[in-house]
Amino acid sequence: MKAWISNAFGEAPKLIDAPDPVAKPGQVVIDVRACGVNFADTLILKGTYQKRPTGPFSPGFEVSGTVHAVGDGVTHLKPGDAVMALPDWGGFAERVVTDAALVTPLVGDVDFNQSAAFQIAYGTSWFALKYRADLKPGEIVLIHGAAGGVGLTAVECAKLLGATVIATAGGADKCQIARDHGADHVIDYKSDNIRDRVRDITATLGQPKGVDVVYDPVGGDVFDQSLRCVAPGARMLLIGFASGTVPQIPANILLVKNVTAIGFYFGAYLEQNPDVACQGMTELLGLLKSGAINPMISAVYALDDAMKALDAIRDRSATGKLVIRV
């Protein structure tokens, strides 16, 4: 099979002829039709992601396709089934092997590109906002990076949960994307001070002390400003650190305002909470099929051009979701 393989952390992957994967007991081999591209793909290549493969590996955390083969003990799937899956890595390839528990059958008319594109981004936002932050109708949520692959889904999920959304993005075009996807108020962080603008907006909403929930995939100065415009009792979701700077949280502010800082790593959450994982993914599939959520796929790349997709993620020029079509 063709696969983008990196032999060591920090080494650029190369497209090579690699051995076909074999399904061990409890595993499934999938013929990949599409693979979503995520910021985490750039981290795993550097060796800074939460999970670290040993030996040669391919990036790629979310795929869709058809079952090629199943290992012993796998009874709910068979060759030819259309599926989506969340392997630990390996999606930038023509085939990938993963645990059967991470594979979900696709029933009905679900597009391969969409099913590859929505799992991690929508899963992160839906589970973080609904199950970790317990976002309630009528609450005000501040969402950073709102035109990116994850932030944009957070805008949609927050609106579905009945919240008022204040979104931040960089530049007029990205701000418009956030508005188009339901943001009630948008802040251009390139020209406005986030803390001051949030305070102005929440004052007009009758809540001058700040927002109830912060969704932060950026970190750095963005987190610092957010901490200074939250209401007492607020919940701050730590989704990632796209800025490259991990914030050092001043515990005295958490104490004085009774603020909760909540870390959320989607992959680990699924493993630690299998019953909730099944419920939440079923909810998301229903929302996808009904059209309530609609992944914004801004670009589709051939497998040969996968590194161009990673470049767009690294330089933050990408909007919405990028997909590699195999």
C-alpha cells in the first residue's frame, strides 16, 4: 500500500510502498477512502503529542472507508462494511489497522469525506461543551479560533446547546466565517483587545461580569485574556495550545472567582468513558444525518499532496476542515 511514513520524530514523512497491515484479534483493517487532517497530526510528527508511536508511523487520526478484513473476535463488522474510525495514527495511507472498538458502522447515506471530517472536531466540541463543561441554554460561551477546524464546530455545537456565542478569529474573512456558522458576536483579535471587547459585549447582554464558559484551543495570551473576562463560577475548557505556548494558570484568580479549569483530551475521554462515548457519537451521527451539523470542508487533497494539507494547518491559513481523499 501507499503510505506517508516517518521513521523518527522530527523527520518529514515520505510517500512509500509500505507493507499492508494485518488484523490481529479484536482489530479491523480498513481500506481508507478519506482521512481528516488535524493540528494533532503536526504534533505527533514532532513527538509532542499525548500518544507516541514506536517505530515507523503514518499520521492520521480519523478515517472513513470500507472494512478490508477483521481479526478474530470481531463480530459486528464484516468486509465491505462502510465505516468511520478513530485510529491512534496511520490514516495517511491506503489502509489502516485499528481496534474494532474504535470503528463505527456508517448506516444510510453518509458521505465518506464528511464522516472522516467530523469525528474529532465535532467530537471534541460536543463532548467538551455538553459533557465536560455542562453548557446550559442561555449561557454565554467565548470560543477562540472560531474559524478553524475545531473552533468552528464549537460555534455550531454551542448554538445547538442553546448558548449565546462570542467568537474570536483573526481577520475579516475568518470573522465572517464564524458569523456565517452562527456566532452571535465576533471579535477580530488582530485589531481588538479580547478582554475589553468581551466585557463590552457581555455588558450589553446584561452580564457585565463576563462569560460563563471559555472554549480555548489556542492557549498563550488568549487564555490569559480569557481568564480576566469570565464571570464568577465560569468553566474554562483547555482544548489545545495552537499558539505554541502552554499557559501557566494563576491559581489565585481561579480561587477568587471560583473558576474551574477543565482539561479535555478527546481520545482519552472516549477510552475512559465508553458508555458516554457511545451515547455522544450516536448523537453526533444523528445530527450529521439530519443536517443539523454540516462539516465545512474547505479543501480536499489527494494522498500525494497530503503534506500540503499539513502545511496549511501549520501556518494557520486553513479554514474549516481539510480532508485527504484516498
